[in-house]
Amino acid sequence: MLFFQILLIVALGFVSALAVVAFGADSVGESSILPVALIATLTLLALALRLTYGFKRRVARMQRTLERVRDGNVAVRCERDTDEMGALGQRINEVLQQLTDLNVDVIDTDRELQFTQQELKLKEEIAEKGRLLEATNLQLEERIREMSLLFSTSRALSVSLELPELLRSLCAVGEQSLRIDRFAVLVFDERSKSLQVKASFGFADQSSEIHDMSLYSGEGVSGTVFENRRMILISDLQNDHRFLHFRGKVPLQGSLLALPLVAGEVCVGVALFHRDKINSFQFDEVGLYHIIANQIASAVENALLYQQTRELATHDELTGLFNRRVLETRLEMEWERFRRFDITLAFIMVDVDFFKRFNDEFGHLLGDRVLRQVGQLVPEQVRKVDTVARYGGEEFAVLLPRTNKVEAAAVAEKLRAAVASLAIRPDNRDEDIGITISVGVASTED
């Protein structure tokens, strides 16, 4: 369309030019040619103006459309005409359509990417929560195992007040639940003033060699722990020479945890936990074994108090011998056996000579030392089946089943000679004082 408009303008201009030339060459027909030329000129001018205005207006519209596209609005379109400008607009519209499609694809891709990123983020969060949940489950399982272990240990320690049975029950539970290779409990003995191995597991054939083994305060790892009341953790026994390996009878490798058994203000012993691998005790495990050690300490203290109370009911506190009540009970039993089966029975009474002089001249502390020495010596001179008791004051009694009068007299003489060999030195004298006894014998043969 635009091409034909331009072609018309050129034709009209050509006609006008011919008219002017003709007018200038020959004035004939001036009246008819001038109007034609004027009309052609005006028409030419009008067409040119219309063409110029229309072209500018359409270019302006196309320019505004492209500016909107530049601002990001690719949904706009150019007007669709049939001329060349319309064809150009159509091409621009096609490009805009392609841009629109591309923008839609970009939007879809971006949304897909966002969804994928969100999905990945959710998956990561779920995986992280899964890991946290798994770690929490593991921690809960470990806490449940620890609580179960503490419950089992507490139950094992409450089965009896007898120390040997209590420790056997503890070892039976510990061997299954403590997750250690070896374990030993050393209990402090007041008489010998030493730590004695009273229970263990994991030592196989070596358990008999270490049972009742004594270690003194400050000696080795166990003695040091007992003396300082503080734990010792050895990560590698081969690089630490403090551990005595049970006086060399049980060489060990790996890791050792030694904990004091403290009940209130009293340390009653030491617990040893051993593993064959080095660096095998973790920090949280040490806390758990501390709790177990406290349980053991309380149970051992109760057992020792029960044992002490029971001994006070049957034993003399000063000498450690049976008291008069036990003697009378044993005497009734043996007398009944004599009456039914005609089994001989002998009885010896021992009295420390001049005992009042020890107390009056040198004090009651020396008198107590005399009684303790005599009380320690007499049981060493008789059989295990015989009953030795402190009858009262400075008097001792010996009950001898299946013993006739002659044999009892021989035992009495043996006791007299053994005590006569004793000597005791007071703190304020430089010479020893001898001890003698008087002995009386009675027998069912009389």
C-alpha cells in the first residue's frame, strides 16, 4: 500500500512537471493546463503530507510498542496493516511472540528450578532431621542401656547383706552388662589395714591367684586411689608403671579405670575396670562407672556394718574371740551330743595372773594390749573345731569336743607355756614385763 502511494505521488509530480514545461514553452492552452497543474500540485502536497504524517504516526506507535517491550512487557503487539509497515509490524509481532514464548519458558524453568531447589531443601531438612532423629534414638538407646545397667546393678547389690554373696551377684551382672573385659573389687580390711581383692571376673584361671591378695594404702594404683580418694585412668598400661599387675601375677595390657568406693566420709575400697584395648574409656562412660562405684560403695558399707553388728553380737570387741553367749550355746550343743552319743568333752578355763597390776600400775591401755595378745595366742594353740571365747574380764575359755582329760591337760600346758613366752613393754619403762596364766581343766571323764 505504501509503495503505491509513493508511486502515485511520483506520477502526479511527473504530470505537474510536464504541465509547467508545457506552460513555459507555449502559452497556448494556459487556461486549461494551470488548473490541472495546480490540482496535481495540491494533490501531491496533500498526499505527501498524509504520507509523512501517517508514516510518523505509525513509526511512533511502533516505537512506543518497542519501548514497552524494552521495559519488559513482551505481551504487547504492533498494529497489523497490509502495507510494508504492517509487514514490518508483523515481523516484530512474530519476534515478540517468540520472546513471549521464551519468557514463558524461562518463567516455567525458573519455577521448576525454584520447586526443585525447595524440594532439595526440604529433602536436606528431612535428611538432617532424620540424622538428628537417629542420633537422638541412639542417645535414648544408650540412656536406656545405662538405666537398665544401673537398675541391674542396684538389684544385684540388694540381694543380700552378706558381703561375699553380694559381690558374687555383682560380678554375675557386671560380666554380662558392664561391657568391660575384667573387673575387680578391693575392700579395705580394718584388722590388716590393707585392701583385699574380694571379687572379680574376667581373670579365668588367674582368679584364685588374686583372690584375697592384699595391697596397702599408697601401694600401686589401687593403694593410691584409696589413699587420695580420686580416680586414676590409665589409657595404656604398657606406658604407665604405677600399676603393679597384681604383684606381677596377672600382666595386663590396654586401659584401666580405678575408682574409689566412697560411702559418705569413708572409703571402703577400690573398683577396677579393665579393657584390653588402649584408649577405650570414653568421657561419658567414666561418669556412668562413677555412679556404679557409688552404688557398690553404699552396698559394701552396708554389708560391712551388718557384718560388724553381727560380729558384735557373737564376738568380743577387744579380742575378736567369741563372747560368753556363743560359748554357752556351743557348750549346750556339745553337752547334748555327749549325753546322746557318749562323746567325750573337755573344758579349759584360763585366767591372766595379776591382771589388776597391769591396769593399776601401767594403765588400762596396757591391760587391753595384754588381753589382745593372749586372745590372739590361744586360738593358735588349739584346733579349728575347738571354741575359744572371752569369758569375762581377764578370763578365757576353751571348749574341746572329743577330747579326754589327759589330752585337755596337755593342751592346757601348751597354752601356759606359750603365754609364758610372751613379754610386753610399757611405754614408760625400758624393760619387758612377763605374762603368766593360771589354767583349769574339766572333762566329762571325771
